[in-house]
Amino acid sequence: MNRIYLIDVTNRDGVQTAKLGLAKLEKTLINLLLNEMGVHQSEFGFPVTNHEIHYLNANLELVEMGVLKPIILSGWCRAIVEDIDKSFENVPDLKHLNISISTSKQMTVGKFGDRIVRSPKESDSKPNLIEMMINALDRAKEKGIETIGVNAEDASRTDDEFLIEFTKAAKAHGANRIRYCDTLGYDDPFTVYERIKLLAGEVGLPIELHCHNDLGMAVACSVAGAKGAVDGGVDAYINTCVNAMGERAGNADLVSVILALQKSSGFENKYILDERVKLSCAWKIANYASIAFGVPIPINQTAVGANAFAHESGIHADGALKDRRNYELYDFEELGRGEPEIIETGRKISTGEYSGIKGFRNVADKLEIKFKDQEEAYKILELVRYANVHTQKPLVDYELSFIAQYPDIARKLMTVTPLATDHISGE
């Protein structure tokens, strides 16, 4: 039976959230946590963007070191040849990529005016976006890309006939997947199921679901679309973001998608989610992303919110105490919750951009970080100081441990060299 896989896009789409973002060290730790969670793939950034170069290459070094495995790290760029060339110039060891182009009439006209048409059928005298996509796809294959997805931006407002034509062209030129982008959150679960099932049956190419939450249905549309892909005979890939971060109202929440696939009445024991996924990492990654983005977890957030397992009503409290299944669909322990949090109320030594060696050694000892000598401790302290400047917030234990264990990688992550103009577009 076909399977459902997760491709998390926190480090590509999530970081495009207005007024928010992640430092390169934080993005790297998100990748490490996604790997620990068993997520199939992380879309880790923009290889054409100059300030991402050191971060992307450093993370690929972690892949070579065996630290970031088996997760796949994939880049994102526009479906134009120049972006492909720039991507490989900046990140020579890039092995996985998604290329994106708008496919709806609204966006084709709204972005390009009358300069291009969507299909060769519309005009033989103007450039068309199918040829643009094919040229970019062919160039990526020439460069030795191992897996590549083709993104149909605004697919949910693209007519079926053209979407099928576009997808068939991508498949004919070696695309591994088509990404169906519900860019404006326009879909509903019923419509997306039928459309994805039709597309899967017509083309036979694995389908990614990339859903936004403008109508509050990103998770519902993601799982309904995945069901349509599997019922249509192909593997499904769902794009997620930790804590539903993303442009405007956000994307499909990682933990909510996993729970929907594992626990809901229509999916439990009926559709196969990638067996590597570990729900037990849910609390850890949600909590870290909250700290890194500087956005508190809403009290009522699915599974990880403070009230997700809270009972106050007399009937509910009585029922939950008698048998948790009366009012809890799943167990908090499954999510990695339930451990007591220890809060120091006396003396506390922390590290920051102005810390000294004695205070730092005190913190390191508590984390069981060992140094071979004082010189090494000073070198790590210097990186920790820079990391505080880099993130502009106090470092958490996980970040301190990473810097101590991989100082050379940390140094690269915090190195940003201004170069030429960058180009970024969303989907």
C-alpha cells in the first residue's frame, strides 16, 4: 500500500512569517529535532539566497558526518534556469530540490501580465510557463540532482485540465513529485480530496500537499489530500510547519497532522504514515520552536498547549480520573509530556554575550559538557558569546550542547558575509 510521508517546511516557509524568523543556529537545531522525530525531509532553505550559503553548506556537512541522517535536506528555488545555476554555485553538494512556478490564471496574469502564457497550446509565439519549468527541471537533472519536486503554486485555483498537463510534463522530464500548493488556503477537504485523487489517477506521480491556513483548514485539507493521493494509487507527502508557523495564518501544524493520521477515525490503521515518525518528540520540538520563534504556544494548541490535557468541569474531571479515555483521545506520555519541570528559585548562573569563563564553566558542568583544557573552554565560550549575539536571545541547553559538540559547524552557522542582491519568492 502507498504511504504518507512528511516534508517539514519550517525552515523555508515557516521562517517567512512576517515579523518573525530564525537564526541559522536555530534553523539547524530544528533540522536536528526533525531528524530525531523521524520526519522524512526538511526543506532547509534557499540556496540562491546569499545569507543562507554558510548555513546550508554547514548542514550538509552534518549530513556527511552522519549527524543529520536519515532525514533528507532539500532546497527551494524558482523554476528558472538562472536559479538552478545559482543554487549549485552556492551549494555544490545540494542533492534534493523543489522548484516552484505559478500555475493559476490569476497568478499567471497577475504576475506576468501578457509577457508569458501558461501552455504552448495558448500561443506558439510567447514564452510559456510549462517550458520554463521543463528547462529548469532539465538543468537540475544535468547538475546531478537526486530528487526533485515541481511546485504548482496556487494549484488550488488552477483548473484541472491545465494542472494535469503541467504535471504530465514534469513527470516526463524526471520530476519525483508534484507539489500541489493551496497557496491561499482556498481549498476545503472535500474538494481537495477529489482533485488530488483525479490528479493521481491521471498522472501516477507522487503528490505533495502544501496547505495554508487562511480558512482554518490547513490540517484537514492536508490529510484529505493525502487520502486522495493514496486512494488514487500514489504516495503522498504532506508539508508541515512546527507550531503551524508560516505566512499569514500559517501552514499545517506538524504535530496536528501526525495525530490526525494516527488517531482519527478515518485514518487510524487504514492509511500508513511513515513508520519512522516518533510522536514522542512532539513536546520537545514544539517547545523549542516556541522559544526560537519567540511565540508562546497557545494554551489550547492541539496536543502541546497547556490546556490540552487540563480538566476543570466536575463531570470531565470525574470521568478523566475514572478512565482517561473518557475525555482524552490519546495519552500525554505519547507526546513526550509529563516530566516535571524544575525551576531554580535561588542562585542562577547563565551565559550571554558578556559572560566570563567561571560562570560559563559552572553552566557547562551542570550540562555535563567536558573540556580537555582551559584553552578549549575559552574557545567554546567565545562561540557561545557570538551565538547570543547571533540569536539575540539567551541560549537554551540544547543550543549550548550543540556548540560545544560541533564548534566548527557553529562557527560557520554564525558567519554571514554580505554579497550580491538576493531573490526570494514564496508559494
